[in-house]
Amino acid sequence: MKSLMKFFIPVLVMVFTTGMIAQPEHGMGMGMGMGKRKAMIAAKLNLTADQEKKIEDLRTNHQKKMIDLKADMAKLHLEKKEMMNKGNFDRKSFLALEENIMKQRDAIEISRANHQMDVYEVLDAKQKEIWNKHPMQGPMGMRGKGLRRNNCCLNCGGEFEHPRKGK
């Protein structure tokens, strides 16, 4: 029994410490919170107090609008789930519901794009130049830029592009 304990205790310690070491650090990468990201962007752009206030107001209004849009989307998905659970549904009603879901998704994306342009229009020419050189990274900035099905990206004209290909 002692020999088993001598073997398992170091193994358990190694397993638990390896798990803790492997945890990503919260820094300037993908795990970065919106507060840090917002502060970093504001520092890079050297925003004035007035610009910061305008952008914060735009952000608050956008968040309120997104809450409503996403709630409507959730209701549509719930309606679809109810329809599917009932079973006996027809093509016309199913396709109409799918069309409403797509319209709602488009409304969400248009709202995001409008918000980004509203913020962009608050910036002066020098700040816009900085913004254009350093596009936002992370969930908002990467929207629509990831790999597509079969490792094909939008920029490659439909041809295969290896994800690890260096440029």
C-alpha cells in the first residue's frame, strides 16, 4: 500500500500542477475582457473626453437595441422549436419561419455595422488612419473573417487556402 501511495501522490501532483500551468493568462489576446480592450483602443486612438462620452453613449444605445434584437431572435428560434416538436407542419409555414430568422439575423448584423460606422464617424482623420491600420481583433473584429467550410476563405476566390500558411 505504501509503494502505491509513493507512486500515485507524485503522479497526482504532476497532473494537477500541469493543469494549472496550462491555463491561459489573461492578457492582450483572445481572453481579454471588453473593459481592457476598450481601454487599449481608447489609448491607441488618443480619444478626447468628448469622443469617449459620445462613443460610450453610442455603445449603450447599441447594447439596448441588441438586447431587443437578440430577444426577438430567441423568440423565433423558440417558435421554430415548438413547430418542430408539434410535428405536423407544412413547407410554407416552416420556410416562412426560416425566412423570418434570416431577416432577424440580418437586422442584427446591420445594427452592428451601423454601430461600428457611428463610432468611426466620431473619430478625426488621424484617428481613422490609426483605426484602419489596426482593425479590432477578437469577437467583434473577427466577425466574418474566419475560415469557411473546407478551409476556404472569402478572400481567396474560392480556392483552398491552408490555415497555417504564413504570409
